[in-house]
Amino acid sequence: MSQKKPPSLNYDLKATKKLFNEYLEKGRDKTEIKLPPDTVKIDDLDRNKTLARLYKLVDDVIEKIYNTGRPSIKLPSRATSNIKWDEENDLLLLGNQLQEKQFHTLTSVTDVTRLMRVLEIVDELLVKDIHATKREIFYSDVNLFVEQKNSDKSIEDVATMLYATRNSTHIVAAPKGTCVGRLRIRDKNDIIDLEGLGSGGWTISPMLDNIEIIESDAEFILVIEKDAALMRLAEARFWRKYPCILITAQGVGNVAVRMFLKRLSRELNLPIFSLVDSDPYGHYIHSVYLRGSKRLSYESPFLATPNIKLLGVLTKDLDAYKIPNEVRIPMNKQDKKRVKDMLNEDFVKKNKKWEEDLKLALKLEIKAEIQAFSAHGFEFLTEKYLPEKLTTGDWI
Amino acid sequence: MRIFRKKNGGIVQLIDKEKMQEWPVELPLIFIEYIRNKKLESYEDIKVKKGVENYLDEIMEDIAIPRLINVLEGSDVEEIILALTRLEQLSRKKIEMIRPIKSYLNNLLKLKTTKIVTLAQTISDNFAKADRKKELAKKRKIMQEKEKQFLAGKIGGEEYAKARKEYLTLKE
């Protein structure tokens, strides 16, 4: 099959510019999100404030030991039943149900010991003003944690116990995402130009407390599910023709990527779009950026970007852009179940366009990857599909 | 962020100067230099360029220089050395940027820390060199003007010789 270059048309990104002007006119929403009364408020704290909370928590435990001899710790429950969708703010949040961990019961003693060990590590990290990854925490006491999922759980428990984001504890995710385009940042004493780092771009630092946005002349942000698609856009220097910032997290965005995107959204106030595979997993990835994940619902206000739009690839795009049958993939059982699960989510039911597209996917029982556009030539994505969608405003 | 809007609908956003109060002392100067040298031309829009230039001057006046002066007048030797090292680098590249701190150098030259004195002296010397260069350019211009007038027969040889002598004396 010959690879034809699509005719080079001039797209003015009219719809994107309109959205961008609306955001500019509306100005930044500086007011804090008002959370519903039955949800937990989590803070993003600096080192000293986190340390103060940690010492207060330990003091309370010591006091309980003196007074009752039977200490315990109360923390917000992270069970699914305690996760709420806040319709007004469009976020998944943690409810105010509490769970109590007793120091003296056989069922919780291992759990409490792990929690105390993580607290000890957090104290060390904060005092020394250094950061550690979740993997490093696990390896700091393998005999105690046994498996990384146990240390990960304790890390999340400690963050909720302190009513603080995980980043406040200086425990960070491993670097995973990449960012490239019209953005300049400061990392401590260095100024980094994200246009000048080649196709590879900048690896999003999980130590976001060291990062500051200092300059940008972008007009929108595009979050891409896959490295391969980012590579296509980076090679075409897409941001030169269409002033933008590109981000990929190679799948579901980890805490660092989502927090960085949230920061970009809050500070630059630009329209944000996601480009994911046309399959239920791609839609799920978009939903995590949009409303947060259930597992990290306690941090949603710091991680979710409620104004992100799903640009594509939509199921209806497959016919609209004449994607050949050879590159369409039939859905398997798991895919169909995932689509049905998504259709049951309140936030999907509230979004008619989204619901329609998922229903269409279920009806046609097909999915496709972003790379399917290569059937029309490698430049089709950068020279036709994306500019056309950004010009016509065909997004969810 | 400080927003500058382009005629074609585009924008440029720069960090609020207030946030720079928390930065390491030499960083606002590096930021100003970076935007001036690396970004300003790429903005294309004349109005935006002018607006950004003015904003950079504002940062210089309100943040960069006062913070440097604060350090130079303080008693933290390490901070003073750090600031002077950066100033010394800037004095070689763009001395006019740091002219407001010139008057603070005399006091630093009286201190006992050798490193501070050496750095302050180098910056002072660079100021002297820059001032001399400026003066020389001024004298050259006068001399060239007098030369033209002399050749046109508008002034006498004595007047031209005087201007030429002043220029050559300074040059030597």
C-alpha cells in the first residue's frame, strides 16, 4: 500500500481559538473548589506543614498510650463505598467515613507496624528535604513490607492520615511521562526549554515542588495516550505550526503527570484535549485525567483536570475518516464489559455525546488505535486529522 | 502569569514577578537575560515584544536589583560571594544590566574576605573598562565629525587636531 501525503491545507484551529478566548475572558478561577460537606478535604502542603501534622499525629498516639494504654489511629476509609462523584465539581472524591486501626489487635498489628515504618521514613525524607520513590520505600524494609503492594497501600494510608497529598510526604512516583512543546520551566536553578530538547522531550519530574512554569506561548495542550503518537507529532514539530504543549504518560497518567497537567491547566488556563485509542481503555484513560481515579480519589482536587476534552479517536471518527476495515480491531468480551461498565458511570450518563460514542462502539463492536490513521499516510494525523478536529471543534 | 496578547490572537504568558521573590537571588537576572536573548524575537508581534521588554525592566527594577542589593548589604558571606560570582559573569556580557549595583561595590572592596574583594574588584574593573569604551566611542564620534568639517573647510586644522589628540590620548 503506498503512503500518500495528504494535501497540505490551512487549518486555522478556529474552534480551539474560540475556546481559548473564552478561557482568557473568563480568567482564572482563583477561588478554591468548594467540596461537598460529606467529603474529606485534603491539602497540598509544604515540608514544614506536613512535618507539623505528622508530629501532631504521633503526639496523639503517645497521649492515647499514656491515657488508655490502647492506642489507635483513625483515617478516612478508601473503600469503594466511600468514593463519591461530586457532580458540581465533576470529581471523584473521598467520603467522610472513617476507619480505625487498633495497635493491639492481631488483625491490624502488621498493618499498623507498616504504617508506623512509613511515617518514620516520611519524617526522614521531610527533615532531610529529599524525595523517594514508592519502589525505594519498599526496598527500605523488604522483610516488613513483603510485597510492594503492601508498602504502596501504607503510603496511601499515611497520606490520608495526614490529610495531605502524597507529594506532600515527599514520596513520589517514578518518572514516566514526557512533555514537549511551547513551554519553559524552572527546575531549581535551571531554565529548561521544552522546545529545545529534541524529539525525546522532557521527562516529567515527579519532584514537582522543584518545578515552576515560567513562560509559554502555547494556545492549547494535547495529552496523548501513546509514545508512538507523540513521536509522530514531535518529529513533525507539530507545536511550531500549531502552538501547543504535548504530553504523554504512556498509558494512564501517573500522579506526577496528572499533577503536572493540573498545574499547567491552573496556571496557563489553556484548552486541554486528549488523544487516546478508540477503545474502552482509551476512554478510561481520558476519564482518569478528567475526574481522577477511584484509588486516588482523596487527591482528585489536585490531580483531576475537569476541563479536558476528548478530542479523539472517537468511534464515529473511524467512518468519518474512512479508516479501512483491515486496521479496525473487533472488540473482545473484556472490551465489551469495560464499555458497559463505563456506560454505567454517572459522569458518562451526564455527557450525552460521550454516551452516544460508547454506545456506537458497543453496537459496531470495533476498536482502533491512534496509529490506524497511518493507513492514510504517516502525516495524516498531524496534517489532517488533528488540525481538522481542532478547527471544527469536534470533541467531547 | 502575566499575559500578553498578540494581534493574531496568540498569547505569551510569563510568570508573575511576585513569585520571583522566593527564587535564588541571581535567578531573576538569568530569567531576564534568557527571555531577552532567546525568546523575545520569536514573539514576532511588535506590541507584545514591547510589552515583554517593559515587563522585564519592571522585574529588573522591582525584584532583581533590590534583591541583589539586599544580599550585597547583608552579612551572609556565602550569599554575597554567590551573588558577586553571577554579577561578575553578567558584567562581562551585559554590564549595563547591573549598573544599579555599582555604587555598592566600594563598600565590598573594604571587606576582609579575599574572594569578595577579588570579585568586587573585577566587577569594578569591568565597569571602568565599559565606561572607558563608552567615552572612547563618544570621542571617536566627535573626532570623525570634526574630520568631516575640517575636510569641508568649515573648521581650522587646530580644532580638528585637538579633537584627534583627545581621542588618541584616551585610546592609549
